[in-house]
Amino acid sequence: MHDGTSWSESAKLVAPDADDFDYFGISVAIDGSTVVVGSSADDHNTFTLAGAAHVFAHDGTSWVHEAKLMASDAKSGDRFGNSVAIDGSTVVVGAGLNDPFGFTDAGAAYVFMHDGTSWSESAKLVASSLQARVEFGSSVAIDGSTVVVGATYDGASGVTNAGA
């Protein structure tokens, strides 16, 4: 935190279910008193490397773990949480290695909304022109009602791995 003169560490955030090689902190985002942290190699529900994102809220005194976000259709190797973004009560989480409709590593981005009490998944976004191995969701951003999703390996305009 900045006190007007210098920067100092105010807290070290840690996943309450931390495990070896979760990659907690691979991505982070903050908006006001809410922080989202990606954990792209989190294992859960028998899925390895499925990924997760953790939401922390500052209660005026300390940072409190509010939620662990996971894709409703999580599968092994999705790497959900490789990118995160937040704006107000909306969180976007990238899963660059998700396989929508059988397209290997085509990727996806998930939108979560906070209703004042809890976080819930409200949408799964996929590229309008699905292609394997483009990693849609490798980066995400949000401002208001606009979400932007990067696809690192998209072959834009016929150029290999140009990105989009």
C-alpha cells in the first residue's frame, strides 16, 4: 500500500487450500477492495491442472478469502485462471487450454457475477471462429460491459501464431 510517501506490503494472500504446484498468483487483478488471483494448475474434483481463481475482499482491516471460482465444465488441463480481470462485481477468468466443442486448446473465458452475497458463473465465452490451439483466454480484460479476450496463437490473416 502507498501511504503518500512510500510503498509497503500490507498482506500476503495465500489460497486457503494451497497445494504444491498450484501456480497461485500466475495472474492477479484488483478493483477497489477486491482482488482476484489465478491458480491455473489447481487440481479439484479429480481434474488435474483444471485451474481456479480466488477472490479476496478487504474488510477494512484485513484481506478475507471470499470465493474459489471454478469453471462449471472444468476438465483436466484447462488451466482456468491463467488470466484474470475484474471490474466492480464482474470477474473474467481465462482458460487458454480449454477444449470447447472438441477443439483442442481453443480456449475460453468465463464471466462471474457477484449478486451481493455470492459469486456465480454467468457466461462462457468462446471465439466466434473456433480453431484448435489458439488459446483464446490467454489474456482477459474488462471495463464496464465490455470484455476483451486475447488469443495468443490465433492465425490472424493467415499469419502463423500472429495472435488476436
